[in-house]
Amino acid sequence: MLAWALLVGLSFPLVKQLGELPPLSLTALRFVIACLGLWALVRRAPQAWPERRAWPWFAAMGACLAGFFGAMFWAAHHATALSMSTLHVSVPLLAYGMGLAAGVERLAWRLPAILALGALGALGLAAAEAWQRGGAWRFGVGEAVFFLGCLCSALYPVLSRRGLVSGRLPDSAAVRTFWSLALGGVLVGALGVALEPVARLATMSGRDALLIVYLGLGSSALTFWLMQRATAVLGPASITAYGYLVPFVSMLWLFVETPSRLGWAWLPGGVLVVLAIGLLLIRGDDGDASGEGARRG
């Protein structure tokens, strides 16, 4: 999950370098490229073609991906980056609550305390950026839609964990990643066809195409595969908590690009995020969902 956070954090500066392309259609294309990259692993794995009972789970996981990316791209035009980053802090706590309801998290005080600490740190980083940019937080329709997307994001690892523990999803992380991305890509692509000028994809440059290939393989296939690997040993809340490192990695990249942005305002949030991740690492999987089925894979 540390590798996952590094890959995701470094992908944001690359996404900003893409031309003005339809975002939903672009995401669907990334998912297609990710699936092509994963196929070499999937075709040799047991249960490459999942059993019938797995398809509703993959459909639900794909719907979560479509819901999150659809909400994110719509909200990007109706909400500020500060509002979205602030709301995204809720994902690990939402995943913990959903995990409790699904029976894949334990009721305890240590993990929620670590999640709250990481959330405070992430909010501190968002506040530091807002202070430097002179932004302000508000809650409107855009924020409400993005919060629904956050619910979808929190539900994805819960469904993955529950399906794996119950034996309804295959043991192979590559197979789980492939089919959730495939069905998610179909749904995101359908949204793109309905809402976007898909023909604008033909205007992409060769540089854009290379970036999309990298993002498809490195930022989609590899990151979701890493998440599915972690699902075998970590609970949904612990997995999503590593997302607190994403703004931290983006912050470090910002300092590399613009050293003048370095200041004390970033220190409190950065320290809290590192402390929370350190506590998660020390905690390990001791407090995550247990049982013979939870240790499969």
C-alpha cells in the first residue's frame, strides 16, 4: 500500500499534463489499457473466467468505480479542489463503518483513532494549500455529488474483502482486478458516450497517448492490483487509510517543482499523516478482520 500511495500520488502531476480531453472517456480508455496489461496474468490464473456467483460482485465493484469517477469528474466543474480533497478525507472512516456492517472489520478504538489522526493530517495539508491559494471551503450540489462518489470509493474495498472472505470472489488478485476494471470501464465508458464529446479523443497528441498508456498500466492496472493484493490481509479501512499519503506525496512533488511553496504551514498536517501511517504499519494486520477465510490469498 506504500507503493500504491506513491504511484497514485505521482499520477496527479502527470494527469495535469494531458490535453483537454473528455475525462470519462479518457478513464474508460485507461481501464481498457489496464485490462490489456493484466490479461497476461489473468489468462494463466485459476478461475480466469469467474464462476457465476462472482459476477454480481464484480458488477457491484465496477459500479463503485463508475460511481466514483463519474462523481469526481462531474464535481470537478461544480466544486473546488479544496472541497473535494476535504470530503475525500471521510473515505477511510466510511469504509470502516461499512466494513463493520459487512462483518469484515472489528469494533475497536485503535483503528478509528488512527483514521481520525490521518484525517486531521490530510485536512491540515488541505488547509495549508487553501491558505497559500486563498481558497475557501463550502458545501453545495457539487460537494454533495462528490460525497456520493466517496461512498462508492469506500464501498469498493468492502465488497472486495467481503467477496474474498465469503469465497464468492476468486483468490487471484489479478483476476479480481481485471474483471472489476473491465465492468467499471464499460460503465464509465457508457457515461462518457452519454455525456461527453467522445470524438475529441481523436485530437490527442502522441505525448498524450504515451501518458495515457503509462497511466493505464502504472496508475490503474498496477495500483488496483496492489489494492486487491492488500485486500487478502488488510481490512477496508486500513487499505483506504493509505490514501492519506496521496496528498503528502503530491505535496513533496510540489516542493520539487516549486521550492518557493515550501513553508511551515505544511508541517502539522504532514507530521500527522506520517504518524498515522507509521501507527498503521506498527499495528500491522493484527486488528483487521480475522478468520481462516480472511487470510485467503
